[in-house]
Amino acid sequence: MSTSCPRCATLDLDIAIRTPGEFAKALRVIRANLTDGTLEAIPAGDEGARGSFSDLSEAGPWPDRVDCRFVCAGCGRRYRLRVERIRMPDAQQKAGLVVQVRHAFADVVYPGDDRLTDSFGDEPDALARDFRGRDDWTTLDADFLNQAPEGWGSALSFFSGHALRFYLPAYLVADLEGTLLIGDPTTRLCAFVTPIMEGKRVAKFYGGGTLGEHARRQFAVFDAAQVAVIVAYLWWKLDEAGYDPTVEQALENYWLPREADFGGHG
Ligand SMILES: [Zn+2]
């Protein structure tokens, strides 16, 4: 295998593309290198190249399979952009995910009446009253989840880490079944672990530190199976709801590395 030259040395990387955002970044980098003459595109049909790079816009939509080849104008080294999008039939995917959620969270124990929230104020107080003694999340129906606590519909924002782990599956199942109308689990799971938000300071009153540190501490209670199902849910959400930079960045920044720490194949 030939080695890179000074012109193309910065391109000599093996990068896994996991998300639409990472694919868009790769397109930008390659386009810049075509523009400045570092790379030349190998025409479709030559050397196994499929499709034409110039047909790929950064905004998409993209074909399910991309396989474009490039050559360095300086040294002749070949580069390749290869992506395959994995899709599942939606109904099958949803049914499978519901089963996966129920299984991954089956053994989580009710955290206790005094550990439902660590926040202060009207909504957390209402949460503590509304969820008190509700020690079987499988019995909570969508009508309850959509209004809890006491009509605010904001419980997901105020659960303690342990309460989140206990009640999250009820919300995920309702969302997958299309009955969750108020509240979005992705907000609680993603908003504070994006690069932009995670460094923001938390008031001393709430214990200081950063939003990211708080979220990571709360998410630390999720085990490998639970992290895997959260990642699968976020992929489904990204596909279902379309492009959502918060979900995508949270996957790249936190959930995929977290899954990889468990030896997953994210
Ligand atoms: Zn080169």
C-alpha cells in the first residue's frame, strides 16, 4: 500500500461515519479538497466507484449506498468514501424496540417515595405527590404520562437519576406506540450532553458543576442493555423525526462512546 504525500497527509485517516452529520462533514472535507486540487474524483464505473460525488449535496437526501473513489493529485494514493445506510421496516423495528425496552428495564427497582426528584419547586413537588407509591411502571398508561405530574406534563424534566431509570421505559414504550403526546424523552436524554450545552454551569443551589457533569452522573446508573436500548431508541427517533442536531450530537458526544465503553459495536 502506498503512503500519503505532504499534500494528502491530512486525509490519510480511517474514519467511521456513524451519523448523517458526520457524513455531511466528510462531504465538506472532500469537496474542499476537490476544489483546491488536492483530490480528483474517479468517475463512476472506474475502479469500482459507484455514483458521482458531485451528485451528493450536503443537505441530502442521500442514496442508501455511497461508494466514491478519489485519487491524490500529488502522489496517486487512492481514497474511498463508502457508506451504507441500514434501514428496518418501521413496524418491525418499533415492535422489536418495545420488547427490547421492556426486557432491559424489567429488573429496575422502584427508587422509593423520597428519591423521585432532586429538584425544588411546584413541579417537582407535584411529581413527588403524583408518582408516590407508583412502583410498577408497566401499569402507567399514556393518559397518566401525558399529564403527570398533576397536569404539568413535565415529569421527565424533574425525575432524579434513579427515578428516570425506573420510569423512562414507560415513556419510551408510549412514544414508540405513538401515544406519548406531551414530553419528549430525547430532551432529557440529549439536551445536556451536547458539546454546546454540557459545559454550562449549574447554580450552586443545585450543587454546582456543569450540566454535562450532572447528566453524566445521572446516566451512570444505566447498564449495558439499557444504554443499548436508549441508543436504538435515539436512532429510531432520528429516523422518525428527521434531522435533529441535538439527538445527533448527543449520540456522537455521549451515547455512542458510552455504548462503546461497554464493548458495544456503536
Ligand atoms: Zn498524496
